[in-house]
Amino acid sequence: LFFDASFRYRYTMDSKRKKQPIRQIIIHPLSETVNIVGSSIGDGGRSCEVHKVCGLELEKDSVVRLRVIQTMVDGKEETAIGVYWVTDGIDRCLVGFLQRHYLTRKEKYHGKLAQVIDLYSLHDESLVKRGKVHKNHGFAVAVLIDTHFL
């Protein structure tokens, strides 16, 4: 998480009756980011009649919706958080999934909108970014648009 710290001062009287400033730090969360994986392969429902690999339709500033879904993994049904590409206000294609560690708080993410802020590629200058793309079969970072959580 990224934070914006605002400082406020209030004055109190010390034992010598002098005003002393007390600094309060107020922290405002600016945004929460999520990692989208599996966007460069077309299996597991990530293809449709229009796109061979739906995840390749993702671009910077694309809007996506997160949904808790059931999917088949190695012949076994598992819960996952699917990432759906949104155009014209309609959920279109399954383009990837959130990483598994997000499942611990799946209710927090279900139905939320996010905007893609970075797409990693195999042609990035960064060795770390290229490694993430290779390991996860595609990798993108998105920021949640609505961050009102309980």
C-alpha cells in the first residue's frame, strides 16, 4: 500500500507553561494494487469465440472486474478470483486470475473494479519483470478503483 502522510500540529502546555507542539501523523491510503497472472495463455476459460487468448487484449488503463469463481485445475475444482475485462460497462472475457494469496480475503475483492497500471512483458528491460512474466504466464498490476472495505 502507498500512503500519503499529512502532518498536523496541536499545542499543549508543558510543566513550565510554555506551548509545545505535538506532531500527529494522519495516514491516508491512496490505493491498493493487485497482481494479475495467467494473462498470456488461453486455457482455463481464458479464450472465447472472438479472441484466441483473451488476456492479450489487456492494455494499460484497461478496466477489469474481480469475481470469485470456480475453475478446473488438473481435473479438480478450485476457487479462484477471476479477472474479467470490462468494456462498455459489460464484463466481457476472463483475462487472468489474481494470485492465490488473495483468496484468504476473497470477499474483499469480489465484484471490485480495478484499472491496469502496468503490463509486464518478456521484452522489458528489467530482469525481475521478465522473470515474473515467464513464471506466471503473463503478469499485470492493477489498482483497485473502489477501496471501501470492511
